[in-house]
Amino acid sequence: MEVSITQFRREIFSLVNQALDGAEVWVSHKGKRFRIAAENQPTSRLSRITPLAILNPEAPALNDPDLKADQMAEMEKAWESDWSAL
């Protein structure tokens, strides 16, 4: 795609996003052409997302034996009630 410098100024963010997505964007100004391209071509827009580490200090430790025993007892109680309903 080739656009004039005026159109580039109007649509700079859209054109840059297209270049980031892998499209070739050419800008012409005073008889010269400039190519806009990402330095490292990502495979998708999702690959540019930086993961965010989320910590919940109130969350119980999943390896806690007491928690596992409580969860197992709760599941067994649900299973028994399901089986007794049959």
C-alpha cells in the first residue's frame, strides 16, 4: 500500500498497526518513497502482549495437605449424594 505524506499524517496509527501486522506500507513525499516496517516481524498482535503476573496474597497454597483433604471430603460428599439419588 502506498500513501501520501498527508494521508500518512491523518492515519498514522492505523498505518503503523498495519505495518506491525506485516503489511507493506509505503509513504511518498517529494518524489521519494519510504517504507514503514516493523523491526522484528511478530507472528500476530497477540505475540506482542506482555504477560502480567497476578498474585493473590489471600489465595490458599494449593499444595497444602489440609486443603487437599477438605477438597477431597467435599467431592466425596457430592459423589455420595449423586449416587444415592440414583
